[in-house]
Amino acid sequence: MPAQTAFDALYASLDDDVVASGSVTRPVPTPTTGETLHELPQSSADDVRDAISRARLAQLAWARAGFAHRRRVLLRAHELLLERRELLLDLIQLESGKTRGQGFEEIFQAASVTRYNALAAQRVLRGRRRRSGIPTVATTRVRYRSKGVVGVITPWNYALSLAAMDVVPALAAGCAVVQKADDQGALSILALRRAFIEAGVPEALWAVVAGPAGEVGEALTDEVDYVCFTGSTATGRKIAEKAGRRLVGASLELGGKNPLIVLDDVDPERAAANAAHACFSAMGQLCVSIERIYVHRAVAGPFQKALVAELAAAKLGSALDFDADFGSLASAAQLERVTGHLDDAVAKGATVLVGGTPRPDVGPWFFSPTVLTGVTPEMRVYAEETFGAIASLYLVDSEEEAVQAANASEYGLNAAIFTGSVARGQRVAERLEAGSVNINEGYRGTFASVDAPMGGQKQSGVGRRNGPEGLLRFVEPVTISATTGVLQLPRWASEYREQAPLLLLLARGLAALRRR
Ligand code: NAD
């Protein structure tokens, strides 16, 4: 079969691209059957340090090559990503258990951030003049210096697109990257990287390491000039402590318990279909997917009925085509986490509205999309992030009650509002404590807006990826000021005595002219 040949040719040797000097490997299973998909080499702390040393050398030339060269290479990578999308889709599905539709979203997102950063980097990061403290006495400009070697640590859930969202802006800003992949997401990252290498990114400029978090992840955090971490809040806190001790910067993209508010002016059937996707795309294993639904009592009946009907009829599957609506949980550990939350909730009195059962008939870690009602604060699912297959539905009597309930969380990553009036949605959005708010969509409006910052408030993170904010993470601003010689600034007491009244006059004059 030609497709299989191309797949084999492209991916047979991907594991060789992991920086690992020893012979230790770890079997990585595919969620589609639970069988071993590949043997992933495991790196050591020494391998991480070697990769960083080589990346440091490669970075010097890459930074000097300039924006135009980097733009050409990244746009070539964009084209390659789109060209080999079918092979990448196969790989994403096999590694993560996602549907092809959700895999497509990953590739589309990776291509979007590549295109955006290729084209925006120079505009955002080129040196520019700023106002000097005293007009005509000095000229001042700011230039941006690449930070050096960036450590990128990614989770397993959206490995390919999350990698792109950190790695590509780092490369566009002239940095090198050493990336620690989660074992479960490594193949997707290696395939993504291969496209960039073929497009002209030097091998050493983007190195991938894999292996035990305690050794490999920590060695990386100990050495790099900046850390981009995506993962749980608990691990993010550890990374922040380490980065803080070394006084290097870090962006932390962490967990969420994202709310959806369904207002009383919606079309209930349409809202239910959108809610099903918002909660169970990637089986809820997406940082921005919805886990709490606050539905107005006025539409709760038909909304609930339609949601149950949609989910009960949805097709689960793992075939490498666009046939299934929902895929698998990613691992046995994820299945255990989901059943743990479900059992705890049911034992404490929650009601399963739909789902609630494993689906071994489809695959070893498949689980039916589950909606709970009657969830109370004693249950783990009430406030803890489940990160898979379960959403809780609560009835509210007013917009005000919905906003308060949505904000009553330690997290603040994403939120959504379904309403018949976008203007009303905009007003409610202003009041929600979240880094992104989507109106009449679960998460894709903001997720796909790669020119806008993405990140979390409260325990959901520090810093932002995407947009100019995402690029500015990777540079040190350097302010350079030169005196013009038009006027000698005061040095001695007599000069201060003479010039102070003039400088005060200048300050008042600038304020009157509204000049910064
Ligand atoms: P995790 O924190 O367990 O692991 C994330 C990554 O960090 C993995 O590669 C892991 O090996 C590594 N790691 C673990 N301990 C480390 C350490 N001490 N030093 C360095 N690296 C270490 O998270 P996970 O379970 O893999 O991912 C799920 C979590 O990620 C969820 O909470 C989810 O909400 C969050 N997430 C957030 C975003 C976002 O953009 N905000 C995106 C995706 C996932």
C-alpha cells in the first residue's frame, strides 16, 4: 500500500532523532489497541547537557542569519507540514488516540503558528526608536537580543501543536531549543521537527530529549536560558521555583477547570451540539476544554435532552479516517484518573446523565463521554481538573449566578459563553476570570487566534504564548541611548542650580503638549 510505504519511510527512523547516548528504550503503547507502537530511546542528564552545548553553538549562527533567512526557512516548514498532513494525521492518531478531526486541528494550529511567527517576528522584534528622557539631548532605541537556548517541556495531550506554539516563536526570535517531550507525545514532535529540519533548521538548533521527568526535565530546567513549560499546575510550580532560583524567565501554561455558561437566550439544540464538542473534543484531554457547564434553568430541559441525545449517538473509534466523533483516552493512567473521579462522585451522590462506562469493545482505554448532575463540593470532580471524559452540569437562575459560579475556581484558563446575543456575551466576557473567553464556541475561537495571547490567570499559569507576547518571551530588550551633544547635562552643583528651573519648565511644557 503506497500510503503505508510513505508512512514507514518517513517515520521508521524518527526514534533515532532523540538525543540519547545509551541503549535504554521504553515501549510506548498506542491507545488504539494498547500494543507497543515504538521503542523510545531514553536520554540521560548528560545527554541533555550535550544537547544544550551543541544548541548554544548553533544558536550563534542562527541569530546572525537574520529575520529574512529565518522567515524563508519557517515558511518552507509551513508548506511541508501541509504537504505531509495525511502522514502526520496517521501518526497523531496512533500516538494519542485522537480522532482524525482533532488531529487535523493540531496540524492546522501548528501551521498557523508557524506562518504567524515567520511573518510577524521582524515586525515585533526589530529594533526601534523610543522617546528619550529629554528631547534632542539624547536619542534612544531598543533592540531585542535573542535569549539563547530555550528549554521547552511539553505534555502528551496536544504534543504537536503545543510544541509548535513554543518552539516556532523561539526559533523565529533567533533562539535554539532543547525540548523534553513526554514519552507519549514524542513521535509527533519528532515528525514535526523532521519537517523543520528538512526546511533548513539546523539539526542541533532544535534537539529533542525524552525520558524520566526527574532526571531529564530537571537537567533541562537547570541549564537553559528560558523555560517554556506546559503541563500540570503541580509540576509548573516546581519549574517556577527552579527558574526563580536561577533568575531565568519561564512561561507556565498549566491546568484548568474551564466553565461554560449557557444563557437563557440560546437555541438549546445548537448549544448542546457545541457543548458536546467543547467538553469532549480529544475526550476532554485538552487544557482549554470545558469541564463545568452552568445552564440557565429556562433552557435547561431542552438543552439537557439534546446534549444527552448528541452524546449517546456519537460514534467512538480509532480508524485512521474521519469516521469517529470521539477518540480514546490516551493511556491506562488516564482511564484510571477518569474512573477515579467518576467513582468518587457517584459514591457521594452524583447522577450520571449520560455515559459513565468504559468502552473496551472499541479499544482498551475508550470511555463514553460522561455528563454528571448533582455534583457537590465534597466530590473531587467539583473543583479538581479531571482532564478527561467528564463534564458536570449545574442549573443557575441568573446570569449573575452563572458568572459567580464560573469564577469560583482556583483556575482561570479558558471560559465560554453561549448566548443568542454576541453583545450580551461580550458584556459577560468582561466579568470572567480567565485568560481566554469564547462566545458561542468552546475554545477554538481564541485557540486559533494565533495573533492574540493565550495563557492562564490564577493557578492556570504565568505568561502568555502566541501573538507578540509569545515572541517577546524569547528576547532581552536592550535600551541604547546616545547623547547628541546639543546640551551638556548637569554634573556640578552650579550646573544643576542653573538648569533645574529649565528642566522643570520643560517637564510642565511636555505635559501641556501631552508629550510622553
Ligand atoms: P505533567 O505536569 O505531569 O507533565 C508535563 C511535562 O512535564 C511532561 O513532559 C513531564 O515529563 C514533564 N515533567 C514532569 N515533572 C517534571 C519536572 N520535575 N521537571 C521537568 N519536567 C517535568 O502534566 P501532564 O499530565 O503530562 O499534562 C496534563 C496537564 O497539562 C493538565 O493539567 C493540563 O491542563 C495541562 N496542559 C495545559 C496546557 C496549557 O496551555 N495551559 C496545555 C496542555 C496541557
